Amino acid sequence: MTALRIVIADDHKIVRQGLRALLDAAGGVDVVAEAADGHAALEAVARFQPDVVLLDLSMPGLGGLEALQRIKKEWKRTRVLVLSMHTTSEYVRAALRAGADGYVVKGAGVRELNDAIRAVVEGRQFLSAQVERAALLDLLDGPAVTADPLARLTPREREVLQLIAEGHSNRSVALKLGLSIKTVDGHRTRVMSKLDLHDVTALTRFAIRHGLVSPEG
């Protein structure tokens, strides 16, 4: 049987190394690349065309949610399994809306991770047993009737929002994205208008609530 090709995307090197060791020990998979942020994850997927991406949500620069949406748009055959420390409905909902094939809590055991990988490869959705019961009930009741406010934003606006929420100034955002400060200021103004938010604190709270950044920073 051909080994499953895996990309691991997480901004913590020790997490990536631990996952690689666990997967190597389990057998049947080939970790073809590691990525420390969303941009590197996209480059790895484009290069290796993996069967599965193990993707953290909270990464600097281009975050996991934005990377997830782009992967599912550009490489439809690649499955994305979110690995997150968060179990609340906001994070689970945001990941599934963005196209995640599964959601596993980082505290899960090796067996559950392997089961999740096999499930998504077979086309089945997988939710970690450690995801809070309340979150699952909320997912069942809410998505059909709750509009996603992030859908109002363009991909670039979501990038700007995430960077601002991470504490970057307009100048810093401009340097990271290769834009002028004036262009960044325009994106920021449109984001605040579309979301009806009026200061950086409100933008940051929104980004945390919708899983773009981690509350731990």
C-alpha cells in the first residue's frame, strides 16, 4: 500500500517534530514537508501535492484559516485536518466553514490522530472526541442560520485583519505584505466598516473570537 503523503503546518518546531516522530512510528505515512506558517504551508502543498495537511489554526503572518481556504480552493483533492488546542465552538465552526475535513484537539492520542487521518482520506469528516459537547451541539444548530462575518472580507482584508490583531502597525503590515502604507490603511478602513468595528481592540477581539489569532498571542 502506498504511504500517505503528509504536510505538517505548525509554528512550533517541537510540535512539528513530535508529530513527525509519532507518524513515522505508526507507519503508513510519509511526512514530505513541514511548514511554520500559512505561506510556507501553501508552498509545500503546491510542491508536494500531499494527501493530507495537518494544519494549526494559530500561525503568524498568513494564519491557518486563510491557508485552509486557499488549499481547499486550489487543491481540492488534498484533505485538511486541523490540529488545534482550542475546543470551543468558535474555532471549530470557523475551521469547518473554511473547508476543514476534520478537527482534532492537540491533546488527542496517537490512535485518534491516525483514525482522523484515515477518515478524511476516505472522505469522511472527523471531529475529535475531546471537542466539547456544547461546541458540537452549537455546530449542529447554528451554521445553517448564522452568517459568517468573515465572508464579507476579501482574502487580502483577512490577512490585514489578522496582522493588525497580532499587534502589527500599518507600516509593519505594509512591509510584510509588500503594500504601501496608504493601501494598508484603506484595507483597514474597509475591514472596520464591513464588520462595524471602530478600534484596534474591537478588531483584535473579533479576530480571537473567530479563530484568526490565538488569545495567548
